[in-house]
Amino acid sequence: MQWKDIERIMKENKRCADMLEYYDRTGKLPTRKILRSFTIKQFNYDRLKAESARTGRNMSALLDELIESM
């Protein structure tokens, strides 16, 4: 397999590659969910809740996607 092919596969599967790198670094599975309490501004909460209602997805999933896209 050539380096060009490896780069293409890594780019196509970036999320999986990132998860494996995290596991290699920490020894923890990155799929485990953690319950934490934090505060956000009311305006942001309202926007998150509206987007959740519009798409039919829960707020946690929306936050996970936003953070992963950073």
C-alpha cells in the first residue's frame, strides 16, 4: 500500500483514526459517555433546544458534533 492510499483512507475515516489515536495516548475508550454538569448562557440554551426540536436529535448529540467539528 502506498502512502497516498494511506492518507486517503485516513482522511475518509478521520473520526475513527482520531478515536484510535486517543486510545493509544490515554488507554481509554473514547466512546464512553460521561455525565458532567456545566453552565451555558440562556440564549445558547434556547438555540440548542430549538435546533434539537427542529432536527429531532437530542441536545447531547448536537453538542458532541459541534465539539468534534472544532
